[in-house]
Amino acid sequence: MATAVREVFSDLSTWQAMLDRQQEVFSGMLRGARIGILPKEEFDSLEGKILAWEAQEGRMLAGYRPFTGFRNADVDLLFVADDEAMVTLYEKAGDNAFGQMKELIRRGTILFYVLKTKHELLDMGYEEFLDALGLAFLGACR
């Protein structure tokens, strides 16, 4: 992993501050709901760690989990970001990170993987988060 990406990926306090500023987006999520952010290099190597955002005690908490592939990812949604996207998200963490994330997904510099069914995501309270990113995954087909 490039030095700049490693530094921003490892700055857990900045990621947590971003989550704390955006708690309303996660307010409907049940305890244990988990979103993963993974640098593309670690995705490609199938080893490393995921930056995990996990619903706990009424708020979303940032932490790390091991990554050894999709089967063991233990997240509901996985965002795989190239180096530029990781740095850009980090730079926007104090401002409009989700608006930037939405744009990076559209550009293809962040890939979005859904590891749970639509019904499981609805039951876990993901609707507001996915709407904030402008993702039509849940759509009108409920």
C-alpha cells in the first residue's frame, strides 16, 4: 500500500470523527450492522485489513477487521477504493465525505459490493445510509 494511503487508512481518529458528524445517516441501523472500506491493493492481495464501521451502542464506531477475501469479510457492504479515492475520502472526512463517496462510486474509483440480501439490509436499517449515497439498491421493489 502506498505511503499516503497507508497513513490515511490508519488514521482511525479522523474516520471516527467523520462518523460522529454523520450519525444521523446511521441512526436506523441495528447493532452489529457493518460497512467495510478496503484499499484496492489489499483487495487485490486478498489479505490485510478492512476499515470497518460498525453500529454499536447507538452510534457507528470505526475499527479494523482482517480481510482474507469476500467469504470471511464479515461486513454487510464493502467499498473498495483505489489510492486516489482513499486519499480524497480522507481529505473530505471533515466536510462532505458521503457526497464525495457518492461521486467516487459514480466515477468507478470506489467499487461497491453488497454482501447481504436486500431484505437483510432493510431489516438492519441500511435504507437511509444507501439513500445518502444516492444508491438505488433498495429502490421501489420492496
